[in-house]
Amino acid sequence: QVQLVESGGGLVQAGGSLRLSCAASGGTFGMNTMAWFRQTPGQEREFVAAISWGGGSTYYADSVQGRFTISRDIPKNTVLLQMDSLRPEDTAVYYCAAGSPTWVRPAAANTYYYWGQGTQVTVSS
């Protein structure tokens, strides 16, 4: 079983940057498709970005394309989300997720079966 722990959230002004990190333990981390989702109170969990198990494929939500970058360091069992040009509407709890090796429907939450506890990102205007 894979355990995921997010870190790096916090408070930042609009236009600023944050880097989220997801540390994975257990299982075969290198074989999982990894993703970041986010959620605000009363809303469904929203896809942000995904990366294939080998790191060769990435996919982003339109709302973050060109501002966020997902990457992974397999030897260190970590997935990073570099967030630049942050906007107040990026405020949410951000979750790391791990799924199967197959690169199919990377934006669908039910593709993933391991989830972290989340880290809060707040962007002030």
C-alpha cells in the first residue's frame, strides 16, 4: 500500500509561487501514475495535473496550464507541483494521488486509489 504525505502549502500573495511536494512510501512508487487535485469547501475535487509513471507524459487542467508544472523524482519517491503566477482562485486544499501505471483518464479522480491528507494553499489578492 502506498502512503502519500503532502507538504509545501501556505499563504502567498497573488502573483507569487509555491512548490508542493508529495512524499510516497510503500508499494512500487515508480509504477504509479501520479496527480494533484484540489478542493474548496462545498465543491467537488478538481483535477490539477498528472504525470505518467515514467515521467514522459503530463497533463494539466486548462485553468493551470502554463502556470503549474508537475514533475517526479523516482529515486526520491517524490512528486512536485511548482505553482507560479498564483491567483486567488487557486486557493484550495491540494491533494496528491497515486493510481495505476496505465495512462488512461488521468484527470478522473476514480483513476486513483491512494490519496494524501492534503495541504492548504491560500492566495491573497
